[in-house]
Amino acid sequence: DQSDVETLQRIAAARDAARPVAEVLALRPATGSLHPVINPATGETIGEVMHVDAATVTRAIEDARPWDAPAAERAAVLRRAADLFETQFGEIFAALTHEAGKTLPDAVGELREAVDFLRYYAAEGETATAGPRGIIGAISPWNFPLAIFSGQIAAALMAGNAVIAKPAEPTPIIASIGVRLLHQAGVPRSALQLLPGRGSVVGTALATDPRVSGLVFTGSTATAQTIARNMAAHLAPGTPLIAETGGLNAMIVDSTALPEQAVRDIVASAFRSAGQRCSALRCLYVQEDIAPHLIEMIKGAMNELVVGDPWALSTDVGPVIDRRAQSTIADYLEEHRARILHQLAVPQTGTFIPPTMIAVRGIEDLDREIFGPVLHVATFRGEDLGRVVQAINAKGYGLTFGLHTRIDSRVQEVAGAIHVGNIYVNRNQIGAVVGSQPFGGEGLSGTGPKAGGPNYVGRFFAPPVASIP
Ligand code: NAD
């Protein structure tokens, strides 16, 4: 409505005023090499970052000191940081748009989630029983460069640890803003250090140093497996790794579903954030008798999506993160050209990928997570529902699953049989509400415990932090 429009316009004005330009993130006394930071929508260089070397990681580990203030004081500092994040929203939105290609609604959602994480872990940690303390390496992805990054840090700090945070290569500026605000709120520098750089250098150095007491990781399944191997080779057995990883997420829409609602949720789940959410819908199953009609409706809803400049208020789908992601996804689309049911057009500049719908026989045709705006669609006969659930389980991932039906007993039956961390019924399957709905996967999708839930990083230490009812 009009007040929402006015709010968005005010937010956009603040974001415009804070446009980040040529920020140089050079850490002292870091040694390493300078690398450009690129705006994915335009290809412009918006800043430079020092990728630190392994010697800098060693020095950071030597300098790290768990923050020995009482839990109530640490909680107060994290709440102050949450307030600062909210006050600095223009700068944060500008960085999320320019560096990560986020649309304004996505940036708003991400800031909300980051702030919720800070306040949630402040509350959870306040009731913690102090356990042994150590140094936690926090390794985060670029797709939620503020929310996941802040959630990992807040949980580890409230569980009593020093944190060394390693942001993903494409998004160091947003990470540096987050850390600057956390320091400004009162987190000591020795309790929180930021080390931008290559995963293979900084991440490996953290995983292989016996002085690091545990790692908290969000990213791809393959990277989590590499980290686990590195830790197994160099550290004492039992050194903990908490990993939230990738998925091959499915949704089932049966013939009793409300078509308009299902289509709205399918399009949001598959294409919002340009499909760059771990929770995004990858494989849709539609019951055979409604499939032709529903697929036509999906095409119509796709045609309404505005793909382009994430800076524009009307944009629904921005770019994918970088050239490498763009060419990997473009190659995949080329390989599956013959099975494309629908595809939009996209701007020629920047790293855009056209939202695309591809016909498949079933989830068994998906051989990997394609991290972009690509929806696979299969049909099923009512009597084959059990086989569909088995096929989804057989992929071995288990992050999110969506179900659209109006049959209550079917919800119970399918929810009881599917092996995933988060099930969404008659709604979209992206997003979780911090504090009320922990988020995480099973199988190849994660080790648990779930982020935004009790004992996330506190589990590293006994006795664990108390849970919030
Ligand atoms: P990625 O695995 O490529 O990178 C994640 C982080 O790991 C980055 O900081 C990277 O530098 C670092 N890294 C890379 N190699 C490393 C190594 N050898 N040792 C230590 N660290 C290393 O993932 P990404 O492309 O940044 O993010 C997208 C992936 O993250 C997708 O698979 C997505 O599904 C997943 N994801 C999962 C969740 C979840 O909650 N389950 C949330 C967001 C993203």
C-alpha cells in the first residue's frame, strides 16, 4: 500500500546517499595481496580487498583472546550492535546491493535477519552456563553475507569464544561493515578478527591449526567435506565442525492445492534472490491432472518478473554473484536446452541469468545443486506419491521441502516420510524466522544443530548453553 511505497522510497534514498565507492580493506598488520571487489550487476570495480596470507592467520590465532566479560555484558554489547546495524541501514543496503547484487526487498530481509540473530543469541547466551572457551573459526558464504556472517559470530561470542571470521571472497565489504559496527558496539578486537581471503588459504589455515577449537561453516557441501578432511588430517579427533550446506530442494503440489497460491509460492521459492538461496526450490512435482494448467500459470507469473538492476525499486530478480557462477549456470542451461519449457530475457551487461523452467522426469535427473534461477519441473500420478518421496530422500540432501495440498492427512503422511530439516506447507519454502524456527538440514545438507535454534555454536562445549523455550 501507499505507506509501504513511502517506506521503500525513504529506504532507497538512504541507500543512495550511502553508495559505497572505492573502499580499500587493507588490514594491518596483514600481509597478502590486493584484489578488486566487483559489482555483479555492472561489472564495475567498487573497492579493493587484501586477501591475507597464512602467516596473517597464524598471527590472528596468537592474538585471539576469548572475551571474558560476564554474559550479561556481552549480551548488552550485541544488542547495541543490533541497534547500530539498524541505524546504519543505508550503508548496509548500499553494500548489499553493490557487492552482493541484492534487490532492496532482499536487503531489507537480510538486515532484519542479521539483527534478529544478534538479539536472539544475546538472549540465549545470557542464560548460558560458562563452559570451556576457545577460538572459533567462522567461515561464511556470499549469499547471506551479513545475516549468516553475524549469526555465526554472535552465537560463538555468546558461547564464550574468540572468533576469527572469514567472509566469502565476493563479499568482504559487507563483512567489514558488520565487524566495524560490532567493534564500535564494544566487542574487543582480540575477541573478533576479520580475515578476508581465499578459502583455500585462510579456510585451510583455520581448519588445520590445532589452536582453533572448532569451526562453524555455511557454504557448499563439497567445501564442508574438504574442511572435514583437513580437520581430520591435522587436528585432534573430535574437534567439532558445525556445517550448514547445500540442498536439492523439492516441492510437491497435488491436485487439491489452491493454484494461485501454489504458483505465487513456486515463483518466489525458485526465483527470488535469483535462486541463490540454499533453501530455494530446485525440483517441483506437480500432480499430472493439474500439470498443464499449473505450468501455464507458472509461465505467466514468470513473465511478470522484472529482471535487472537490483538498485531499481521495481526489480524482482538481480544478477548472480559473479562471472564464474554465470558461466557455470549458462553451460548447464545450454546442456539442457532441448528441455527448456520457459525462459525470460535478461540484460546483456553484468552477470545475469534468465529465470528458466526445465522439464525433468524427476529429481533423479538433477545431478548437482545449480545455484541460480533455474526451476526443474516433473509430473506425478497420485498413486506414485510414495515413490516421489522416496526419490527425494534418495538424493541424500535434506534441507527444505515444500508441500501444497488441502488434505490434512497427506501433510502428516508426507511430513513423516520425508527426510529434511525444514518442511513448509502451503507457503513458499524460502526463509525462516530466527528464534521461532531453527534452520538447517539433514544428510548432505548439514551436521546440525540448526542455526537460529538453541545450542547452535554452544554445542561445541559442555555444559551447553541453556535453551530458550
Ligand atoms: P562455498 O562453499 O564456495 O564457500 C563458502 C565459504 O567457504 C567461503 O567463505 C569460502 O571462501 C570458504 N572456503 C572455500 N574453500 C575452502 C576450504 N578449502 N577450506 C575452508 N573454507 C573454504 O559456498 P558459497 O558459494 O560461498 O555459498 C553457496 C553455497 O552455500 C550453496 O551450496 C548453498 O546451498 C550453501 N548455503 C547453505 C546454507 C544453509 O544454511 N544450509 C545457507 C547459505 C548457503
